[in-house]
Amino acid sequence: MQDLENALEQVAPSDQSVATEESVATEEDVDGSAAVVASGRLDLTAANDSALAVESDAARARLQRDAGVVQWLWDETAQRFLSGLAERAALLGLTEEAYVKRCATPDAWLSAIHPRDREHYAERYARGLSSRQHFQIEFREETASGAYRHFREYGQAFESDAGDRLLVAGMTADITEHRLIEARVAESEALLRQAADMAQLGHWVWDEVQNRCIFCSETLAEMFGVTPEVYLEKYATLESLLELIHPGDRERCARIMAEASENATGYDIEYRERMPDGGYRYLRERGEPVLDADGQVLNFVGTLQDITHYKETEALLRRARDDLQAGILRRTEQLKESNAELRREIVERQQAERALRQSHDRLRLIADNLPALVMYVDRDARYRFINSTGARWHNRPESEMLGKRIPEINEAIYRRMKPKIDAVLSGETLTFESRLTYADGQTRDIKAAYVPHRDDSGTVCGFFVLVEDITKDKCTERAMLNAQKMEAVGQLSGGAAHDFNNLLEVILGNAELLAQAPEDGGELLAGIQRAGRLAKDLTQRLLAFSRQQPLEPRAFDLAELIGNTDQLLTRTLGAKITIVRRAPADLWPVMADPGQVENALLNLALNARDAMPRGGRLTIEAANAKPDDKSLADVPGLRGGAFVVLTVSDDGEGMSDEVLARAAEPFFTTKGLGEGTGLGLSMVYGFAEQSGGHLSLSSRPGLGTSVRLYLPRAVGEAASGVARKELDIPAGRGESILLVEDDAEVRDLLVRMLEGLGYRVTAVGDAAAALEDLQGGHEVDVLLSDVVLPGELDGTALARRIRRSNPATRLIFMTGYSPMAAGVNGIDVAGAQLLRKPFSKMDLALKLSEVLIASPLPKGKRTAPSPGSG
């Protein structure tokens, strides 16, 4: 009996010493003999006040029941409970009969323990039985509903007085709610830590008694480029801190801090601080006093924020994290206390919940005061947190957004951001700019940061979002760009108007003389044609400068092209200039418009001739430049890749730095009035940029000039660069042409050209008239249409309509613009050809012959006899 008393004393709280009277309960064993099944002690000290003792025991029982605590006595020999059976079954929601079945055998009992806890439970329990020492086990046990609850069990094994039975006295506490609180606290701590990393807000504690800083956060120390220990050693005094403040702000800061200390009030100041590189950054410092019971200032706590970039809040979140960690440690220690401390555990659990709510409220307060959208989105793209700015942008209260997926709130934004959401959920941190329209009706230019959130295993379980509205900055930037464009347009239009007026004077004057004197028609027409060709050339130069002329890039041999210009350059430059050509045998093919490259080479050669009025040497070189070529890294504005470099050098007068800086500007020239347009070099520059290459200049007065034209390397075989020989004009054979041109004079001219070539022509002014003609049953072999047309349909849209009903129709588009300038993102209709205005009758005849030969008429197709080439 004495052993049973000792075991109960070890399981029960041991900080009390009372006089007891032994009581023994017996029951008949299976053979009818009496067996000791339970014993206990009565408090004799309280015998004189038995009513108080009964009331205290009842209160203790209620407290244990409310707190989920059960005391029991187990007969290990008979495998049954001697006391506490009903209470233990009630903890699990089981009936006594069901619980007796669960405890019938060790295997049946272990099957109800969580699979991950079984081995641990069996090992600790067996050790306690064999050692007869006090044991403690935490485990999960299955309830009547099939769920598991967490328990902590204390026990002590001992032998009965008769020595024929092994008994275990113990106590079991339900700690499920505590485990849930620990999980919530851990999740909150992780969120707070992530928010602190995003906010980048440093904080500090200032001891008013010592008059020095006694704590600084790591973020604050990093702002000074030191560790917290070095910061406290180097910047802990007011004098050392004031020394870093800008002289213009130093006196104001010292005065505000002194007033705050004297009046026990907070302060909020902004000032400039010297950085290690000698520059200054803008900081915002906030401080609040901590008072003792007498209202005297003990400490100041505060934050330091670098407002040159973003307002961060790491220090406040770190303090919240420390508070939560301290609460977790306190809760862990409290769970190790005995049954007498259970009431205090309940009270402190409530305190921890209040602290959690307070920390969440602080996080909410900080996030809601940031002038940016802050969100947390889980792996299923569901909103789990959003600040007031984000709710306002989405035009919905926060309560309607939390728990919903992004596409449920804004499908358009989700489609735009889906690739970035997938990237951040794969672990990538993103920073980008975009332009989005939110539910409040505002279209914003934004700068966004997506930061992945990982759990303890490293798996991405969501991501944080920080979005800043930079619309005002973008508007300012666009306004500046527009101002620059307007200045360039003004300069360009003035020069273009001057040259076009000269050309128009030639055309109109010759036309007037032709009308007055038809007998001189040949010479006058020749003058008109020369002026027209000059106008065409000027237009191409303007388009080249604006990077809008239509190009026909193909792979060709640059060395062959240079060789083909030999006679032209020799005849043009004259005998006083020696031409030297160099090109390696393994020169790569070039991907560009060979006609434009030839024009560029001619322009550069003419510029070089003008720079050598007394003669000299002109060197034309071609060389390969690999992507890793170090010389490419020194060329500003050159994009990466492999290039073929065409270099044109002279030993002429050269250029000063001022002239060199403006050499590629449109209409800039050092030549006299009427001697040049100033578009030659700017045309070459525009063509190079449009082709994916670049142009660079180097020159020194008296030492000559070198112009380097970087052309993209072509992959594959190079086509021959030999120009096409003149051919006879190919005639038509009565094929039907549907001509769509809105300019009446151009339309009449084209009708005369086409009929003269032997084609049957139907001419209309817009797409609607063309469709009306086709609905009348008119058969069309070739659609010849301008790209830009009046009305709802342009040329490409008309072509698609016709192709749906007649896929065999050939298509030729005409344009005086590039596809980009005409508002068409490329001629993307299959098999379509392009004619650039102005074009000659020969150009038109060749293009028609090309499309008809490439796709001949079906057999049996009726054609009219050819009237000749006209």
C-alpha cells in the first residue's frame, strides 16, 4: 500500500506537504478473493473543515475537466482501467464500452495512436514500466470522429502491495488547442518576417539615462554599411549621429530631439544624411517615449526610414516577431508545469491570442498607410491579405476579396500577369513595370515586385506583391519625349519643305513650259522625270532617317556587292582619289537590303570625296565581328550579336568634336547653300538601325574620318548581289485586275498603265465599292490595292475578305509608307506582294508577271488577246 501512495504523490503536484489518511478500495477478483484496486490519501489537515475540503476538491475536478485533464489508475497485469475510464473515454468522444475494447490488448490500443507516434509511445511506455520511474509522453490519439487530438500523459508504474500486479497511476491532458495556437503563431511569425524583409525599415532604442543608443536593428546597421555591433560602437552617441547629418538640417534635428526628450513627446523628422561615398540621402526618423510609473522618460524607441526609395517597416515587424517568440517560449515552459498550473495556462493562452491580434493590427496599420498596393497571394492564386490601397484600386472591400482567386476579381489583370505569377510560384523574384487598368477605372503605370514565400521545407506556398503607382513619373517622361520629338519634327519639316519646293518648282515649271511649247516636249519631260526621281530619292532618305522605309532584307555577299560598285565609284570619285578595297575570303553573308547597302556605300563614298577636295585615299574594308569581340563592347548603342562591319575611311580634312556630335542629324551639313541636303549620313544611320545594326563615327581634324556600318550576320547561303539586267516590259494576256486606289489621279494613271500592258481593269476608290463589284459576279485574277484606304476596311482587311470567297486571287499591295507607318504590322496575308510608291510601269509589269507566273490561271481560263506592251 505504501508503494501506491508514493506513486500517486509523484504523479500529482509535489509542492504540497499534508497529513493524510489512507483509504483502500477493493473488489473481488475472478476467484472471489479480495484484491487492492485503488488507494488514495485524505487531507487530515483539513479534517476540521470538511465542507471546505469537499468544495476545493470539486473545484479542482471542475478545473481539470474544463481544461481537458484526467487522472486514472491502470492495471497493467489485467489490461484494464481501475479508475478514470469514463473520463478518459469522454476525452475521445467514445463510450465506455468502446474504450474498453480499444484497451483490451496492447496492439488494439496502439492501433488508435497516430502512426507517426506509435513507436515513440510504445518505447517510452515500456521504458517507464521497466524502470518504475516517472514518465511523460506526448502523442496523438484517434477520436470517435476519426480525427486525431494531441495529448500529454504523465505516469508512474508500481507493484501492488501484494506484489502480484503491476499498476500504473497517471494523468492525461488534452493539449490540442495549444498545438493549434502554436501553429497559428508560427504562421504569423513567418508572414511578419517576410513583411519586414520587404519593408526595409530600421529601428532603434535610445536610453535617456545613459544618453546613448542601446539597440539597433540589422536593417538600420546595413543602412550605415556596418554590423549592429559596429553601429553601437561607432554611432551610439548623439554627437556621432549629428555629425553625419547635413549642416543645413543639423540644428533643427537637435532641437526637435531635445524638445521631445524634455516634453516626453514623440517626434517625426526628415533630414539629409551623409553617405560613405560623400553624397547625401533623405531619411525619415520617428521616435516615441517610453515612460516609467512617474511619467519620466526612460527610453525612446523609433524607426529610421530611407525615403529616397521606399518606406520600409522591418524594425517594427522584427519587434512583433520577438514578442511572439517570447510568447511561444513562455507557452512552451508553461506546458511543462503540473496540474496546479493549468488555470494560469488558460489565462496566458488568451494573452497570446490578444498579442497575435495586436501584431496583426500593427501589420495592418503599417500596410494600410503605405502609398502602394500590398498583397499576399497563396499558391492557388487566392487573396490572403490585401491592404486598403489594393482594395481601393480593385473597387471592392477587403472582405469580398479575401479567399477568392485573382481571376474572380479581375480576369483581365490575371491574364496579363499569368506568366509572371507562374514564374514567381516557381521560385523566381520579379521586378517589372507595366500598365494596367484596375476596377476603379484608373489606368496606371506601375512598378511591381513579386517575392516568393517559402515554407520550412523550401516549397513556394505563395508570394508577396508590392505595386507602386508611377503614372505621374511616366507622364513626365512621355511629356519630355514628346517635346524632343516636336523639336526634331520642326527641324525635319523645315528642311524637307525647302527641298520639296525646289523639286516642285522644276516639275511645275517644266509642265507649264510643256503646255506652252509642245514641240520641246522631249527635253521638258526629261526635266520633269529627273525632278521626280530626285523627289523619290529624297522621300527614301526621309524614310530611312525615320526608320520607316520598307526594306527587303535577304542574305547576300557583301564582298561581291563592293566589287560590283568598282566602276561606279571610280567614275564618280574621279582620278584624284585612290580606292583601296579589303575583304577576307571567309567573310560572312549579310542579312540586309542590298540596294540600301549599295546606296549607303555610295553616300559614304561621296561624303569622303567632299572631305578630300585635293584628292586622297578611300579605303573600303569588310570584316567579321563575333559576339565576344571586345571591340563591340566599346560601341555605344550596339545590340548584341554577330555582325559584318563595313568600314569606309578617308584621309581628308576630318571633323571637329562639335561637328562629329551632329554629323548624323537630319539636314545638318557643313556644305554651302544648295550643295547638300544633310540627309546622306542620317539616311545611312536610319537604315542601319532599322536593319538591326548600327553606325559609328570616328574623326579627327586633319587626320580623316572612319565610318563603320555594323550589319547583322546572315545564317545560310548568300544570294548573288548582281543587279538585275534590264528586261523587255512583260505584257498581260487579258487577265482581270481589280484596282482599289482612293486617289483619283493615281487611279487614272494606273488604269492607263494596266490597259497599256494588256490587262482588263476595274477601278474603284475604296473597299466597300470593291466588295460591291465582286458581289455582282465579277471575276478577279489579281487584286491591286493600296494598303491605306478610306472607310472601315484597309487593303489587308479587304484582301482577307476576298481570299475567304476566292482563295486563288493573287494579291499585290501598294504603299507610299512602310507597313509600320501605314498602321499595318507587316503584310501578313499569305502570298501577297508589295509595290512601293512611286513605281514605274516596268516595276508594275514585272510584279504582275511575277505573281501570275508563280500562280498561273487554271486550265481553260478565258483570257483576251494581248494588245501588246504599250
